[in-house]
Amino acid sequence: AVFNVNASILDVILGIPPLQVMSRVITTKHYLKVLSGINDIHKKFILAQIEEGNIRVQLHLKDVQKFLKWRIKSWKDEPNALDMEMLNSKELLPDVPKKYFKYTKSMM
């Protein structure tokens, strides 16, 4: 007899995150890298896409915001009230100090 395991159960057994989770992590890492640059051509493209109202880019930037909120709360001794206020604003690209865009493997 052949034992067919559901893909999601197999991922749990092997300790591999689901594909959708890995995709969101990789996308968030990419956006963090691009947004931490000063005059990156990719950053200009993202800004243009925001102006055009690209829904997919907006959803990715919401994931970046979630990561930055978590990063400031979890990996800083005393969160700065100003930094948290910037993140709680409705802007897709808050003016948060670039030091928060850096991450380690354990953070991801």
C-alpha cells in the first residue's frame, strides 16, 4: 500500500514552512533590502507603483509594516514613541530610521 501524505502535513513533519509563508518572508526581505537603500532604482519603481495604486505592492508593504512593528517592539529595549507613532500612521512607507530595516536570520 502507498501512504500518500497531504503536502501541508508533510511540511510539518519535515519542519519546512508552507510555501505561502516562505514566499511572504522572501518578499518582505526583498522589500526591506530595497527600501533601506538610498537611491535604488527598485525603490523608485516601488514608489511609482504606489502612486499608480498597485494593490499587490500595497499588500507587500503592509507585510513590511507588520515586520517593522514587530521588530521595534521585540528587538529593542525601549521602543521610541516617535518610531511607533510613525509605524501606526496610515502611510505605506513610514519614515522609520533605516536601522530597523536590518534583520538577522533568527528574526525571520
